Amino acid sequence: MRRIHLLLTALLVASLTLAACGGKNDKPATTSDADKNNTPPAATQPAKTEKKTVTVLGQFTGPEESQFNQTIADFEKANPDIDVVYTGANDFATLIEVKVQGNDTPDIAMFPQPGGAARMAKEGKLAPLWPEVLANIDKNYEKVWKELGTFEGKPYGLFHRVNAKGWIWYNKPAFEKAGYKAPTTWDELMKLVETMKSTGTAPFCEGIGAGDATGWKGTDWIESIMLRTQSPANYDKWVAGELKFSSPEVKNAFNKLGQIWLDPKAVYGGQKTIATVAVADSAKGLHANPPQCWLHFQGSFVTSFFTENVQKELDKNVGVFIMPPIDPKVEPGLAVGGDVFVTFKGKDRPEVKKFMEWLTTVDSTVTWAKQGGSLFPHKGQDLNNYKTEIERTMAKTITTAKAARFDGSDAMKAELNRAFWVGITNWVSGTSNLDTALKEIDAAGK
């Protein structure tokens, strides 16, 4: 009985204690899961911000992919609520077609060839650029870059990392020791060639050999000359097959090149070696001991063809200038390349727009420029971000260019492009005279 009495007494005390804890509110107190875990109620915890994702598909792989991802990291640092996911694909051209047909497009695609983007714009697959990004482009680029991203009369694409062709490279110590200066006109270049011929060292090293692709380097010469002798409209007609290779306008470009290629003293090894010397090997003569030539025509990637010792001190060993103007009535244009960024229709969400807009700003160029090996067309960028004087020279030329077009042969119909390679090779090797070679190219384009 004593145990029962004690138990009843304990229960009574407990009941009174609970009632007292209830205070003025007659409702019984409850214990939440948050109380049990000794954490504040969920309502007082800061809400988690869910990141918005932007997907990008392009052709950058390897080191380029790494560099682009570092650029993306800059954007994400400034926009922590946005996650940009880049996928690089060597088979981009095939993959993007599959994704479009399967209605599984990324938000943004980077087309290495403008033709694919132009076709998709025509088919209504792309979203035109919007006012905010167009304002950035107008502010930060020369207007030619807006033109290059315009298809069917509407701007769809923007550019970030780019490249240009038409550079003439030289052995800097030898060039400066001889007292030579970079020519500012084609006539000055031809006078320099004559002076160089008298030294016993050939003015140019040249070679267009590339196996089944032999001749492609020769097309770069013609394109750069066409952009200095013809209007952009005529250049476009030529690329489209409307201005024939046998026309006076195009034949004139071949004749200009012939002033160098067909001169037996202007090219190391003579005319007939041009078609047989490999593209990569021809650059080596510039820094042979003794040098085999004074000058070499090639794109910005030529530095990879130089020996390791030359590459270690590029600014000391190598100089460069752009092919000078030819016709004073024609604004000289650059032959350029670069991936065009476009947004797919229906994918132009605020976060996608924000990333595209950021790519048009100078801030988006800084990290990549500092790593070296890449050039950007953005006006107002600090050229000191580039690692070498060579890159600074090329970047300045690109940012100030008033006229530019894409590589012409790449944009031609495949049959015409191939015939262009073959025709220019046959001409320089002596297999065909110029008139025959040009007519044969035209025949392939019909």
C-alpha cells in the first residue's frame, strides 16, 4: 500500500507541475522535432537558394576547354546563383544536329563555322539577340562583329575568343639588324621584297603541302588579298559562287600573289617547291642558321611551328605585321575565325541572357588573355593582360579592324572549296596556267 500511495503522490505532483508550465494557455505544450534536435524551428532557418543552370555545347576540348571553364568560373563567382555547365565535343557538328532533331538542344551553342548557325537561324531554331546584349556589342565591339553575327537580317550571334589570318612573320633580330621596317602598303612590301632579294637571302619561305589538303594555305593568301582589293559585298559574292574565279576581280588577286610566288628569287627553293614543302616545315626556315628567308605568311598559330628555343623567347626572336592595304579605295579587311555563340529559341531565360551578356564585356576576357594563346575582339581591354608583345600587336589589330569576313574557302560549297585547293596547287606547280586553273575551279562550283 505504501508503494501505491507514493506512486499516486508522485503522479499528482507531476500533474501540478505540467499545469503550471502551461501558463495562461490552457492548450497542452507540444515538443517539435526541432526542439528534440536542439535546433531552431524550420521557419527561422534561411531558405536555400536553388541554383539556375545554363548549358553550353561547343567544340572546345582539352586545354581550350579548361581555359573556357576558368572563364566560366569568373562569371559564376560574380553570379553565385547561376551554374554554367559546358560540354565540349569533337563531333560538335554532328551532335548539335542530333540534339536539334531530338528537341534536346542546349541553352547556348558555340558554332565553330558560321554556316551552321546561319542555317538554324533561317529554320527558326534560334532566338534573336535582345536589346541589352546588343547594347553591349555596340559599345564593346567594332560594328563588323555585329555584322558577322547577323543572319537573315537579324543579329543572332556574338563572339568571344577569335583569331585572324593574314599575318606576315619575320626573324626579329635579323630584320632589325638590317634596318627594315614593317611596310604599310602593298607597294612598300614589294619594294622591301626587291631589297631583300639583293641580300642573297630569299624574301619569303613558303610551302602549302598538306597531304590530301594541299593548297589550303594558298587559299588564305587569296582571301587576304581579296579583302584588300574588293568590297565586303564582292567578297561575299565570291564566297557564294556568284563572282567567278575567272572574273577580273579574282584573277587580279592571283596575279598579286604571283608577284611573290612566281618570282624565282622571292621564295626560298623557288616556285616549284611551294606545292611540295609542308606547311609546318616552311616556317622553320625563318630561324634556320643561317636564315633561309626574311618573311613568312601564316595565321597566328604559326608560333607552334617554331623550334622550342624560338618559342621560349618569342618577343625577342619573332616579329609580326598584318598584310598591308593594297587598294587605297578599299578598307582593308581581316580574314577572321571564331566560335559564334547563339541561344536556342525558347531557351533565352534570364540566367541565359545574363551569361551571354557577360561574354560581351571586357571582364570576360581577362583570365583567358592572361593565360596566353588566345585573342579577343573587345574594345577597351587592357592589352597588357596578354603575355607577349606579339599577342598585343595582334589583339590591337583585331580590336580596331573596321572590316572583316570569315575564311572564304571554308564557307564555300565543299566541291568549290576542294577545287580551290587543287586549282591553286596546279597553278603554282605549273601543271595548269592561271586561266585554266581558274576555269577548272569554276566548273567544280556549278
